[in-house]
Amino acid sequence: MRLLPVSLLYSLFATAIIADSAEKALGNTDASIELDEGAEAAPEPTIFNGISVPGLPDIDGEKFNTTIKNGYWFVKHHSPYCPHCLHIAPVWQTLYEYYYTSKPVPAGSSADSASTSMNTFTAYYNFHFGNLDCVAFGSACTEHHVNAFPTFILYKDNAEIKRFEGTKDMKGLSDFIEDTLETIKPGSRPIGGPQLPEKGDKTSKEFQGPEKAPVADDISKSSSPTASLKAEKSKPTLKATPVKAKPAKPSATHNPLGKSISFTAESFQNSVTMTQEPWFIKFYAPWCAHCQAMAPNWIQLAKEMKGRLNIGEVNCEVEVRLCKDVHLRGYPTILFFRGGERVEYDGLRGLGDFVTYANKAIDIGDGVKDVDAVEFKEMEEQEEVIFVYFYDHATTSEDFLALERLTLSLIGHAKLVKTNSAILADRFKITTWPRLLVSRDGRPTYYTALSPQDMRDFRRVLHWMQSVWLPIVPELTSSNSREIMDGKLVVLGILNRERPDEFKMAKKEIKSAALEWMDKQTAAFQRERQELRDAKQLRIEEAEDRNDKRALVHAKSIRINMDLSEQKEVGFAWVDGVFWERWVRTTYGIEVTKDGEKVIINDEDNRRYWDTTISGNFIMASRTSILETIGKVSKSPPQIKAKSTISNFEKFFFDIRSGISGHPFLSLGVIAGMVLGVMMYGKGRMRRNKGGFFRLDEKDGLLGGNTNGKVD
């Protein structure tokens, strides 16, 4: 009888050992099922709620369809170089650890993962998390139509169910997961959602630590001190063990060889389209003379940008389909790519022009810079045009994402910064957030947004930016000449950079004239609008005095229309008279090296210009001379005789074309009358020719004709 407790104790001990071994074996099997053969070597495990969590699986793209063929898979498609992907990574990791260690059915607070039980998240819902690196496995991401990073897609049995399109934070992702889990097991999720941990936490808010297991008095008494010491050592600790961080992937060095990389269609997709890497790429044809002339500068550009910016090229004679997909309009075409988006380079093709543009492209790599009042003041001293985005604590991630999209289109045009500075908000009278404005020489122009969606409308915001991104007095170049000259009178200063003192003074005078003219136009606009308002109010008061309700309704319905379409807009610019010496000489007859700095007022629409004041003197680069002449020229008709920028022969055809485009219906009537006149004249000639011959078969001819009306 005394042996019975001992044998029973041995039996219990053996059972515990066997159960522990089976649990470990089953745990390993479960882990292998979760990771599956399609996942890469798992990262180091972490500790959450005192439970060891396997590393978040990095799925092998070549085995992607095999990996997700069983159960639900919530996959993050990402790029290791994407800033947004790097920002969401800690949130994604914590969310995975939280759900992996959660228990669908409350069963106390135990540190044991209980992998042998069905009361685990993965086993209960058959729900898995995973990552797919779209840089390493671009074809897999392309197959599933991933066009942006990061993209979260939910799959079930190798089929896409839906995509996550909400706010990419802990709460947004969790709500998406909770909705899915509730459809899998209705009624299994907590009402109001779970209590989520903060980013980087190692315990959940409801975690209280493992409960101590009850120990029988007789067993504790019979145990030896050595056994107690071993048992104490074997107890799981509550302190999270330090986990070795997964080594970060080294950031790729841009253009390490200092060479222009030649692309094929496949390498272009893998290296350019499916990455966040910046690329400056030319599309050319070997037979193109302009391409051949540009080639040495392109090779030198690649050397200059070594270690800084990727340079590439595509031979369109070989990669015909790729160039067709890019929708080229001619050769060479130069495009800057980043993150699947692109912008066309339309500047000069000299080495200095390429390098200047490339340096500005590099600056946008860090995104929109956040500035304070001091930094903005320093920036104003260097930049003529600055777009400023004001935000506050309530500005959403969608607003910032829409803002980041604008940076690519602003390369080479203007700076874009963001700020939450109260000093700047007070300076520019900002009362609502977010708000966008452009500061040109300290003068703000505001973007008018009627709703929050208008601030996220990329095309609308960009269209407004393009209308105001020129400085008040920009430099005239080949890339912006049409934008500056068309549709307006332009005060054009023809200056000489080789004389820095005169050059600086002339620019200052032209800018002073431009600012004063803008102030006068603004004052005139406000005065005219006030006069129209006063006239409307006078009509209303007269109708009220006469008690004429009909007249009162009519007076109140008058709309104040400030239509400026009849007024010619006046712009200001300057051009390097030495660099563009030939064009300036042949167009305006001015040689800046001999004649010095001059100012002309150009009317490109009518191919004419003015270079003298009302007194007959040349317009000089001075505020007084410019303002005096603008008032005379902008009137209709101008009070100063204009000169033509084209020859008399060209002017004849230009006047005809202008007349037709200006009076299309009258021109159509004149042309129709001329055609009708020619036809009538030709018909008369035919009749006269016809009367000069005898016709044998006519009634009065020699044969008479069929007088009896019979026909044989």
C-alpha cells in the first residue's frame, strides 16, 4: 500500500514529460504550417504577452500562390525603400503579434501559446499574416495588379477578396481585420472592437500576466531543495527577453558606377516601375541627329551623378513596345521617374541644364520639407517662388499623401514646403487648415478650396500651381517662352549678365515696376467692383422708394460681372541678351553688347512690339520709363505706333490668318461668295463657247430634230 503513492507520482511525472514533448512537437508542426513552404527563412521570433511569436513571414514571390492557397491571408505588398512602407512597418508588426497571441475564447491569462488547442487565433480563424517584397518579386506584385506601396490585400484560398483602402494605422487595419473575422465566425469578436496596443508595445492592455499554478501541500513538502531550485529555474519569466533586431536591408547606392544603364522592357519594369528609386532616363533612336548631339552630355551627366542619382536610357529601335507604352512624342524624350510616377524634362540639353535639374530632383527624395518661421525666412532669400502647405493636428494622412504627389511635377519650377508654425499662420492670416498658398517675393496668392476633397484633388491643385509657379519677373527660356509670351503684353528686359552691376540694377527696376503695376491693377479692379456694387445698391433704393416690386426684383437680380476678357493681361520677364543674341537681334533689332540694356513691350499674339516711349526715346530699364509706356500701349487702340516682329511678306499671310480666325463666319461667307462668283463666271464662259458651233441635232440645226416627237 505504501508503494501506491510513489508509483502514482511516477506515472504523473511520466505523463507530464510525454505531454510536454508532444506539445513541442505539435507546436513545431503548427509553426511550420503557419509559415508554409512558400515563406522565406523566418525572421527572429519576438515576445508578446510573454509568448514567443514566430517572425512575420516574408513570402517567396515564386511560391506566392502555393503559400496562400489555404485559408485567409492578409498580405502587405511593399518596397523596402518606400518611406510609407517603412513608416507602417512597426504598426504592422505589433498588429501581427497582438492577433497571433490573442485567444478567440477567453481562457484566463496564460503565457502558454497553447498551440495544441483550437483556442488560438491562427487555428480558430485559419487567418494568416504575410509580407511580399515587390522589389525582389516584381512579377508577383504585377500579377496581382499592385500599383502603389504599401498595398494590403486579403486573399482566401488563393483568390483576392478585397483590398484595404482606409487609413493606414493601427485602428484602420484592425477594423478591416475585425470585419473579416466576424464574417468567418459570426459573434466571436468583442463588441466595439478590441483594446489595441500602441505601436511597439510588447503587451496588450488587458494582459495581466500568467496565474500561478496551485501546488499540492504534500508534493511541495516531499520535494527536495534541489528539485525546488530546478522548478524555480524552469518557471517562465514575465520580463520580455531581448530580441535581436533583424538587420535592415542596406539602402542601395544610386548610380554606383557613374554610367547610364541601358534598359530592356523587363529590367525597366523591375528597376523603375516597381520601385521607389529615382531615375532620369532618356528615350532615343540611334538615327536621331539630336540624340547623337546630346549623347556626350548624357554620358558626362552619368559621371557627375555617380552615387547620387540613377541615370538610364532606352533604345526605342530595340524596345519598340516599351517606348509605345510610354507614349513618346519625339526623340529624344527625357523623363524623370519615381515610385511609378513620371514627369517630362523640357529644358535645354546642355550638361549644366541637366545637372541643375538633377540636383533639384535629388532634393525631393526626402519628401516635403517641414519648416519653421526662421527656416522659411532663410528660404525666401534664396527662392523666388515657394508653395507653403499649412497643416495642424487634424490634418489626415490622405492630405499628406496628396501633398507628396505634387513634388514630382514641381521639379525645376518651385519649392514646396509644409509648416504648422503659428508665426507663419499669423503672418499669412491662416484661419483654416489645411491651407495652400504660394509666396512670390513675399506676396501670397491662396488656393481656393471649397471642400476637403478639393485639397486632395491632385489635378486641380496642380493646375492652380502651374498658373502661379512663375516668378513675378521670370527669366525667358526656351522651355517657358510660350507660357510667358502667349496671350498677354509682356514687358521684356533684354539684359547682359556679363555686367553684373547693371544687370542687378536693371532686374531690380523691372521688378519694382511689376509690383507697382500689380498694385495699380488690383486697386483699379477693387474700385471698379465697388462702383458696380454702388450702382446696384442705388437701383435697389430707387425701386424701394417707388415701391416698385418688379423693379426691385430686377435690381436685386443684377450680377456684378468682373469680366476681364476684354483687357489684355500684362506680364513681366527678362532674357539674357548675350546668350540669345541672334534671336534678339533678328526679332527686335537690338544688340545688347553695343546698345546696352533695353526694354521692349511684346505682343506675341499680333506679332508686334514697342521699344520707344510716347516721346520717341527708347524704353529704358527704369520703373518710370516702363510704367509710363505700359499705360499708353495697353489702351485700345495703342497710343504708340508698334513695330512688327516679322517681315512684310510674312505679315501678309499672318493678317489673313488672323482675319479668318477672328471673324470665322464672315470669312466663310466671303470664301463662299468667291467660289460662287468663279462658278458663275465659268458657266458664262461655257455658254459663250457653246454658242460658237452648229449642233446637227438641235431644233434649229441643219437636221432640225424630232419635230413629230417620234422615236425610231
